[in-house]
Amino acid sequence: MDQSKKCTFSVVVPVYNSERSLEELYQRLSATFEKMGASFEVIFVNDKSSDTSYAVLRKIHKRYPENTTIIDLLKNYGQHNAIMCGFNYSRGAYVITIDDDLQNPPEEIPALFKKLEEGYDVVFGIPEEKNHKAYKNLGSLMIRKLNRKIFHLKDKMSFSSYRIIRREVVDEAKSIKTPFPYISGMLLTITTSVTNHKVEHLARKYGRSNYNLAKLIHLSFNLLINYSSIPLRIVAVFGFTISIISLIIGLGYIFKQLFIGKAPEGWTTLIVFISFYNALFLVFFSILGEYISRLLKESSKISQFVVRTVHYRKGSSDPRQEVASSQINVIDE
């Protein structure tokens, strides 16, 4: 890579319906790196926004072509897929992921970098107090507990979408081709040299959060299916428990027939057990089917994202030659 194309920091910003915050976000990022005396690039990945976000990003790129790359995805793939797309276009020695809503202050980047310099591969910026609605705080708590269970995290270790990552870890993450990426989980499979750093979390300045209860539930489901066998274990324990209960009830009926001389009356109990077992099998096969479906999608190498248009940072080359064709497909420039 030519020296002119190198930069110290790459900031990946997944964008979805954030037309009012994008200009301010870039200005604050630029001011932060100027104070640090560091070279940087900002990679905005438009995840099929339905507002004028893409038009705003085009204006930002025209004004600051030396520091911005704008990527427009063909459809909405979700935050984690959009970040993976940004990883593939990043050039910096350190990669930062930050949300587009200004709740994560860019001014915290120097503190995150200072923590990384202590020898860590990944540093997560964890809010001291989140400015979210009650249901989202509850959802975040649920995700946090799942993370602890699935990834065997230490008591005080948490994940967040505000992170700084070393280049070699990002390069390894790019080689993971799952169509269902979960960035924090992927990073933890690559390195255990991770830590948290407390950061400020501001109230949302513009609009409403794009994360709703349904998306939080969907993320929880992805965590359970993609990174654990917990659902299968739950079904196995549940089935074993019901089998024991059924055996006890069956022995009770046999005892009643042999020693009391009274057979069970009617078919109510039998019908209840048959219905219950049918429902149990349906749940079991649904979960098993979800695992099989995802395995098929993994093996068929479905793209994590498809890019419609790229507006490159001035002076940078086309990075597609460095990206596996199974991960990226550019339709048009």
C-alpha cells in the first residue's frame, strides 16, 4: 500500500435514517483527530436509509473527499453487516466503530486509544449511565446477560457498539464469512485481550432510536442460535424432565391397577399428554430447523452485504481486489 493511502485511524459509521446528525458527527470526529494530530478516514455505510441520509453523505464527501468514503448498500442488512462492510474498506492501523446518533461522543476516542495502548487488542466504550428508554435498557440488560453466559465473560466485562480495534484483529474478522455477524462475539473469538473503558453516553439529540423491541429480540435470538447450543440444551432438559414426570405418572397408574384394582378413568390424561408431547416436538424441530437453515446459509456463502455504490476517499485505491469475492459484490460505482 502506498504511504499516501495510509492513515492512523479508520472510523466505521453504520448509517440508518440519521440525516440530521451526520454533518455534526463528521465535524466532531475531524476536530477530535485534529487535536490528536492523527491522520484519519471516516467510512460511512448507508444501510438503505429511507430518509435523505445518502444525499447528506454525498455532500459531506464532496466537501471532505480526503477523509471520507461513502458506501451505499443495496438493501438494509442491519448494523453488524454494515460494520463488516466498513471493515473491508478500512485502511487504518486502528479501527473505531461508532453509532450515527451522537450518543457516543467522538471526544472520548483519545481516552479509548490511550486504554488500547496499554496492550489490549480491543477496547469497548461502556456508558456509565445509558440515556435510553426503559424497554431498551431492559433489552440491553438481557443482551448483556446473554453475552456473559455465552462468551463466559468476567463479571465486569461488557460489550458495546463503541469500540477501538487493532488492525490485525479487524483483518482476521474480515475472514469470517457468516451472513449473521455479531461483531463483539466475533472479536472475542479472535482475541481475549479485551477490556472496557467508561465513557459518557448522551441523550439522543435528533429523532428516535432505530432499535426497537423487535430488533433487540432478534439480536438475542441470533446470539442464542449462532453462538451457543443453549436452546437445544433447554429443550433436552425440558424433554428429560417431562419424561421423568410421565414415568412417575405411569408407575402410579400401574400401582393403581395392580394393588387397588382401579384402572384410570377416561382418556383425558392420555389426550393431554399426547397434545403436550406434540407441542414439545414442534418446538424442538423448529429450533433444530433454525440451526440447519443457518448452516445451509453458511455453506452456500451468502453475501454479508452487497454494495450498490462507493465514493472513495481521495487518493485511495479500490480495495475490492483485497476482499474475498464471496463477501462483497459491487453492483455499480
